[in-house]
Amino acid sequence: MKFLTWNVNGIRAIQKKGFEEIISILDPDFVCLQETKAQPEQIDLEDFYPYEYINSAKKKGYSGTMIMSYDEPLNVFYGIGQEEHDQEGRVITLEYENYYLINVYIPNAGENLKRLEYRKEWDIAFGKYIKSLDKPILLCGDFNVAIHEIDVYDQNAAQGHGGYTDEERQGFQKNLLSDLVDIYRLK
């Protein structure tokens, strides 16, 4: 199977820049998009894939995730089952016979770290959600954290900024990486 994960920073904008042509060339089995910034009625891909699932934020023009697939899932779940964390369209889970595919757009701590406390709560809640699933998991998305120094171009500039605080890095490792394998790092 071939998976594509992409933070598009606005699905409507990227559609004007050859999005469908790129997808046609790559021809992945699954396309997982983050930061779609659109409501379902604003996304028109002309039945690009037979199965399309959209989880939009209640706030228009903000956040959002989408999965396109050739294979119909057994079940589709939107969010993590916690109202306080399911308002921003950040998670879609597709259940298949032998695994779950999860597309996530994890919240950023934000400018001046104004959402750092929320991010810490999110990491714990999302980690519990992951642990509650009863099959192997394929997790993809935008995790909004740089775990290792190699993940950041300029470590000095990143220090103390969203995505590179000690709290975010430790929370991500404790709540997610303790139970999952980062295939990007696999040798």
C-alpha cells in the first residue's frame, strides 16, 4: 500500500496549484491531508477517490483533516470521543479488518506558547485514544513537534517556540512514541 500525508495549509488554495495532478501522478492508495481549512461543501474533488472523509473545525477556515481512499473502511470515527478536543476537526480514524488508519493534525502550542497547556492536555488525551484501539495502528499527519535536534534547521531559533519546547517534546514521546514506531527513523 502507498500512503501520502500532506499538510496542505488550505485545500482550496492547493487545488489551484496542481494538487489533483500531483495526486494522479503519485497515485497513492490513501491520501491523508491536514490543515484543510474548509467545510465539506467547500471541497470539490469531483469524486477523485471513491471514499472521502472530511473532519472540519467548527470555526470556519481553521484546522481540519481529510482522508481519501480506494478502500472502503469498516468504520469511520471523527475525533477522539472527547468534546473538548473534537471541535477543531483534528482526527479521522478509518477502521479496516486488520488495522486502523489515523490521520491527525495535532495542535501547535502557538505564538508565545499561548496554547501550550492545551497542547499538553491534548497529548495525554490523544495518547489514551491511541491506547484504546484494539488493532495495529498506522498513524500519519502533522504532529507539530520536533523531537530531535535533526528535525529542526536552526535549533537556536527554535528554542522556546511552539513545537520545540521541552514540554511538547517530552509529552509527545511519553504519550505517543512510547507505544508506536516512527518509521521515518527506522533503519
